[in-house]
Amino acid sequence: MASLFGRRPQPSSAEKIAAAEAEIDLVSDMFNRLVQSCTKKCIPSDYRESDLNKGESVCLDRCVAKFFEVNVKVSEKMQGQAAAGGAGGGGMFGM
Amino acid sequence: MASLFGRRPQPSSAEKIAAAEAEIDLVSDMFNRLVQSCTKKCIPSDYRESDLNKGESVCLDRCVAKFFEVNVKVSEKMQGQAAAGGAGGGGMFGM
Amino acid sequence: MASLFGRRPQPSSAEKIAAAEAEIDLVSDMFNRLVQSCTKKCIPSDYRESDLNKGESVCLDRCVAKFFEVNVKVSEKMQGQAAAGGAGGGGMFGM
Amino acid sequence: MEGLNAQEQRELQSRMEKKQMKEFMTMYSNMVQHCFDDCINDFTSKTLGSREEGCVMRCIDKRMKGSERIGNRFQEQNAAMAQSGALPGR
Amino acid sequence: MEGLNAQEQRELQSRMEKKQMKEFMTMYSNMVQHCFDDCINDFTSKTLGSREEGCVMRCIDKRMKGSERIGNRFQEQNAAMAQSGALPGR
Amino acid sequence: MEGLNAQEQRELQSRMEKKQMKEFMTMYSNMVQHCFDDCINDFTSKTLGSREEGCVMRCIDKRMKGSERIGNRFQEQNAAMAQSGALPGR
């Protein structure tokens, strides 16, 4: 993302670390949201047993796969929009 | 808020930057909450069309206006309480 | 938690401050979640009066007590699992 | 926190103040969002009706009293738990 | 922000850029989560059906247009409020 | 991460450790909140009933197994996606 601006010839140490950190933060945030969404969709909240049963396990596996597919769709679509001049998106900072 | 304590004669650079940053963080957080609340109230989650229709657009405009009004009410009320000796609020740090 | 790894003979200032800060962050996060959960369970969202009535007040008190009990259960269980070799938990970083 | 010297304590103190401010901000934003979500459901007008305004005012009052009460219980429980060795509150 | 000198402004500017990136990330993750939550409810297969895919595409479009519209109204209101002295937007 | 020298890698490593701790804390707090929200609905007493306690214990177990399974699938998918160029996981 930083490369979109393309301003700086050589990123400093601090900048490279910040970029690597931002990437890790995004993956970590995604993982937390994935756990939240798939747990809600696949595990009933009455907790009758301690173990995941067959149906719940399979549901979680498919849920993760579909979550990644949705992620790819969003990624493609937003890169497309950014390339097309970046109309949409809004946001406070007009990104 | 820091000025409530009125301890320091001249804020340092770091303090001024921290205050400006805190302000930006608050506005940014508010904006995210606004998007969340107004999207939920105005856009049905079946996504039949890609475009915002007339009703949804008008709903969003009014929703933003009302959200700001509520924000002003909260701001006035909490400033009033702080002025009156700051009874309420609670919170971990006894603020 | 850092002490689980037991690597460093003498923690530096920065490390001790970071550990104290992490502890404060956890307590603060817990408090915010407690407020959220107990408000939802004990205070009806129609807000008929400005004051907490007797029933709501008692509900909040018991809610806090039960929240702490659940917290203790989670703490014990996760310490038990960590001691037993740390199978469960998952998470991105394989903790 | 027992192992910190005076300078470390000052540094921690300064970070605590930032956290307090952030905590206050979170409380503030939560208040706006929850009272908005619970009280505002009519978008045929762009200004608050008197019924909505009343609901918002009571919502703020009641939620502040609620957090204050929860905060008091929390501190009692936390103090009691400080001996017992469970995770939060040490 | 009025009281900052040139160097302080540069420092703040650099932090603002980090915040912009973080803001974008949050927007991105919210989009994934909300469109997933609203559109995907069938777990008899591990790939998106065409109905689900259509829903996701419209969800992204509609939500982006929605945030853009909210962002515009927000900036107008925020500018108007900057004079009035309430908390956010100063 | 490919462009970092040894010292930058150490710095990043140290930040990663902080993030791991934070990640663990979030997981912990989520567990408390979710199991509380799902299992505790009776406030006629201030101590957990045996039915509530059983629910909480199974909730913790099941959710840990659930996140572990999701974590495994996540790493597989993420590794597979690392080649494809989409946003997260590079």
C-alpha cells in the first residue's frame, strides 16, 4: 500500500519495520474476525459437549475456506477500484 | 482533558503531538462507529442491488445528522457532570 | 506470561514497563467487556427512567460477581492446559 | 509493578495517563453509539424528536450510573482477587 | 493542532500516514467480515455458490458507496461543528 | 519481510513477541466474555449454579478446540494464498 504513493527512494529501517508490522497486524486482525464469524456460524451456543462433533468440524473447515474466498473477492475489487481512480471507499481521510 | 489537571506550564512537543493524535483517534473512532450504526440502520443486509437507492441514501443522510445530535447531547451532558464535580462515569481508574 | 519462556536473567526497564503495561491493558479490557456484558444483561434498552432501579442494581452486582467467577474458571483452565503441554488454544502464532 | 525504580515508575505513570485518556474516550464513544443504537430508529426526519431526545438523556444518565456501580463492584472484586493469583488483577 | 511548529507538524504528519493505513486496514477487514456474515450461510460446500458470490459483490459495492456517502456527510457536519465547541472535531 | 537486515529483524522479533502476548490476551478476554454471555443468564443468585458452571467448562473446551482447528485451516490457506498475491498473508 505504501508503494502506491511511491515517494521515497529508499525506505528507512523504521519504515520497513512499520510495513512488516502493519502486515502482521492485518493478518492477526483477520484471524480474530475469522474465529469470531466461523465460531458463530458453526458452533451452537448451548455447548452440550466439550468436543467438536463431526458436523461442527466440517462446518469450520468449509467456513474458513469460504472466508478466504470472500477475502480474495474484497481484495480484487478494492484493488480494481483503486486502479480505476479510487472513487469509492470514502472514509474520514478521503482515501 | 489534560488541561483539567493544569499542572504543566508549557506542554512539550511530545505532549502536543500526543494531544493532537488523541483528538484524531477520537474522530476516527467516531467515524467508524457512525459507519457501523448507520449502515446497520439504513442498508438491508440482503444486498439486492449494487447501488444505494433513494430511500437508503436519504436514510444515511438523516442518520448522520442524528448521530451528530446524539454526540452533542453526550458531550454536553458529560461536560456538565464533570463541571458539577464529576460524580458519575465510574470506570476503572475512577475517572 | 513472559516468565514462561524464562530466557532473560534480568529484565530491562523497558521490559518491566511493558509487562506492567500489558497487565493494565488486560484489566482495562476486561473491565470494558464487563460493562458491556452486564449492561446488556441487566439494563433494558428502553430507558424508561434515569435512575437504576432496585432490580437493575442488584442484577449488576450479581452480574459482576458471576463474571469474575467465569474469569477464574477460564484462568484456571488455560493454566492447566498450558501446564499439560499447551495443546489447545490454536491462534495464529501457534500459542 | 513492585519491581520498578523511581524513573521507571514515572515512565509508567505517564503511559497510564495516556491510557486514562484513551479509556475515557472509549467510554465516551461507547455512550454515543449505544444510546444512538437504542434510542434512534426513525429516519423520516433529520432532527431528534422529543421522544428520542428524552430516551437519549435517560440513556446517558442510566449508563453512567451503571458503569459507576459496575466500577465499584469491579474494584472490590479485583482487590479480593489480588490475593488469589488468577490472571487479571494479577 | 494550531500550536505545533514545523518539526512537530512533520512528526504528526508521519503518524497520520500510519493512521491512514490502519484506517484503511480496518475498513478492509470490516468489509470482509460484514459481507461474509451477511452473505454466507450455507456450509454444505466449501466453495462460494453463484448466489453467494453475487451477494458478496453487491455487498462490497453497496457498502463502499455507503461509507463514501457517510464520509461526505460526516465531513460537512464535522466542519459545521468545529465552530460549536463540542468534543469530536474539537 | 524479505528486505530487513539482522538488526531490523531483531527489532521486529521483539515487537512480534509483544503482539503474541497481546494476541493471547485478546483470546483470553474473548473466551471470558463469550462463555459468560452464552452461559450466564440467571441473576437471582450471585454465584454460578452447577448447570452454568458445566456450560462454562464445555464452552472453554469447545472454543479452544474450535480456534485450534480454525488456526490450522487458516495457516494452510494462508500458505496457499502467499503465492497468489491477494492482500493478507501478502
